[in-house]
Amino acid sequence: MTFRDWRRRALSSVMIGLSMAAVLAALIPVALILFFVLAKGIGSINWAFFTHMPAPVGEVGGGMANAILGSLTMVGLGALIAVPLGVIAGIYLSEFHGSTFASVVRFSADTLNGVPSIVIGVFVYAIFVLPVKHFSALAGGAALGVMMLPVITRTTEELLRLVPMALREGAYALGATRSRAMFTVVLPAALPGILTGIILALARTAGETAPLLFTSLNNQFWSTSLNKPMASLTVQVYTYATSPSEDWHRQAWAGALVLVMIVLVCSLAARFATRRLERMHTGH
Amino acid sequence: MKITVEHLNFYYGAKKALTDISIEMKANEVTAFIGPSGCGKSTFLRTLNRMNDIIPGARVEGSVKIDGADLYASGTDAVLLRRKVGMVFQKSNPFPKSIFENVAYGLRINGMAKGRELAEQVEASLKAAALWEEVKDRLHDPAMALSGGQQQRLCIARALAVRPEVLLMDEPASALDPIATQRIEELIYVLKKDYTIVIVTHNMQQAARVSDATAFFWMGKLIEFGPTPSMFTGPREKLTEDYITGRFG
């Protein structure tokens, strides 16, 4: 082996080592968060946590049934608004990506994506809460929907544009119209990625506290009314974590753990659901 | 004459890609387009089913007639036209769906068949493309699981399913190994009984083997067109002779 070969191999090893170190460094925060949430939260997770209301001040025990339902409800509401709007807007952006209006929409979406979540909370407060003079789950869902919208729009656009032109041409060559080609070939081809993007957007907003503080507020009681204030895991965790009670701290960790678990389960479910579509892409 | 082209000019924006093409292609014959890369043969092929319509800035002058009807007349519906003029692309482009769904696609979107009739027509199309025996037991597997040659025959089956009259093939075997290529060529020979076939190829031996008539393109112009045997044995033009003897291109 000549010196040049030796140097090449040595350099390669060093670079692989550095890459692995970088990956590890990036994984450390994730691992630590999961570890802490699990270690601190698992002790307070029991059946009652999922089925009971928060205990009155001074009493030990209770659960977060209302907050779990609240978080799911409001993320669901947000998705109901943002998924159809976002996907359709994304289709528009990819189909007419050269037009001036598309540039304006794209720029707006990117700007909206950069707006701090607390500002979105205040904005929804101004248009949904102030006029009716009470907080509501509807307003909370709307705030989460506004958070999701730009992410879903841009993910949809990017993934649709990644679909090879050859697939469109294949559809056109068989007598498909532009919209037929979009909905029967291009969109299904991009669907696994779009679904992953939607799940990521949902997961990210499920962990938002700020937009809910001014919109759905919180609720110590079981409430399914969309027109009333609603509890959410994040606001409940925030309230408990900043209180002086030891028992509430434990509950806050448990709440955080449940939140992480919901996000994880949703992501896995989405992956599972798109497996058949993925298989059509890779062939095995 | 199945296809009659008169004084066709084609532009990509300001760039002229085809100049004054006039040519006639007979029904149930295979016409091959040959010429060096960038000579306009693929562009010309794509004017025959208005596939260039989707390219921004593309513009056509002159007339292209199939059975006497002008493709570029204002009343012509490009979507209906493409059902009549099928196309197979250089790189096989099966949809990310099952083998069955790929062939059924055109039948479904055009409302041509459903249920058992659909299944029968899918089978007939796969048989016509000489693929049935290889896939009959795994129709619901992903099309992407097929080999390159099988994928290309699947694309042929998909094109045949909507019962076109003309089949355009844009270098259908250029990405395939010699055995897969031979199967495609044999298929072309069988298919010409029922279809008018136009094939672009940069492989001159292939043009000589499969075609009845050959057109030689150079720099966006049709240099020479005639029956394949005479094109290869006694070309009239010096350029044609230089190209087929491998002096350039």
C-alpha cells in the first residue's frame, strides 16, 4: 500500500468518525428528553390518569382525562381546517408554480410559518374570542389550524413537484386531463410523503401551548362543548409545572409523557397506513 | 395515408426546433425516425399526439393530419386525440400502482370498462404486449417490482389497453439489455398488424430490423425519407449516407 492509499483510507475513517459523532450529538437531546419524560412521568401514569378529572386544589391524585380529550379535539379541529385548505393550496402552488399569484401565496405561507405561535394566539384571540367575549375550543382549534396551514401547504407543494414529469406524461398519453392526472397519478404518488408531512405538522402543533393560552384557555371540568373553554395537555402541563405542589409536578411529567406518546403513536400509525403506497414505489 | 404532415415548423419559445417537415406515414406500417441526438426526432414524434402542448412556450405551424383530421385545428381535443394516439416513452414510466392498475388506468379514466370486462381487457392488453405469462400470478404486485424490460412491456400494454390507432414509441428499447430489446422488437413486428407505429431510435440496426419506412432527421430538418431497405442500401443524400455509415452522429 502506498502512502497515498494509506492517507486516503485514514482520511475516510476520520470523516466517518466525525459523521457518526455528529449524528450522536444530534440524538443526545432527543434521547435525554425521552429518558427524562419517561423516568419522571411513568410513575404517575395509571388508569386514573386517563379516566379522572384533575383533583381539586389540595387533594392528591386525579387525572387529565379532560385535557387528553381537549388536546385531541383541538388538534382534530385544527387538522379539519388546515389539511383540506393546505393540500388544495399545495396543489395549486405546484400546478401553477410560475404564476405571480403563486409566488404571493408561497411568500405568505413562508411568512406565516415564521410568525411566533404566541402572535397567532393573540390574532385568533382578536378575531374569535373578543367578538364573542368568551374563550372556546373552536378558537383553540382555529389557532392550531393557522399554525399547521403553512407547513401542510409547502410540504404538499414540494412533494408534488418531486413527482417525475414522466408520470404526468404517462397519464396524459392515455387521455387523462390535467386534473385527472393530478388526482389519479401525481397526488397518489406523493401521498406517503404528504401524509408524513401532515402528521409532523399535527405533532408539532399538538405540543403548542402559546396559541391556546388566549383561545381555549383551560378548563378544570369535563367539557365537550366546542363553544366553551377547553382543557389541553400542554396548558395543563404548563399550569401544573409552574405550581408549587409536588403532586402537580408529578402529574405534569405524566401529562408530558402522554403527549409524547400520542405524537409517537400517530407517527407510527401514519407510517403503517402508507406502507402499501410506499411499496408501490419501491416495488418490494 | 394514416398520418400526413405538411410544412410543420416547431418552436420552443424563440428557438426553432423543426423546420418545414412534410412526411406521410402509411397505416399498419412501422416508420422509424433516425438521426443524431438533438436532431428533433423526439420533438417531432411528440407533435403527433400534441404532447408538446404541456411545454410552456411551445408553438406549432403547419398541419398534422391523422385520417384527414387536423390535430392542431381549433376544434381538436388534445385529450381525445391522445386516446387515439398512444405513446411509449424512452424511460419506462409505470405508475406507482399495481401491475393490474397500471393497465386498467386508461380504461378507467376513459370510462371504457369496469368489473369483469375491465379484468378481461387488462388480460387481453397484457397478452398483446407479451407480458401476460410473466405476470398473471402477481397482477396486484407493484409494477415497480418488474424488471426494466417487463416495465417497458407493461407501458406498451397500458398504451394498447385504450385501443389506440397509432402507437408512438420514443426510443422504447434504449435503456434495455439486448434480450429485452429483442422482445420489444418482436412485439413491434406483431403489433403492426393492428396499429400504425412510429418509432424513434438512435440505433440504426434497430431501425433497419423493425421498420418499413425510415426518416432521417438532421438539425431539425427531414433530410431523407423512404422505404427502409433503399434508405440503408442506397441513400440519395450524402448526409444520410454519412450518418448510416457512422461517419458522424
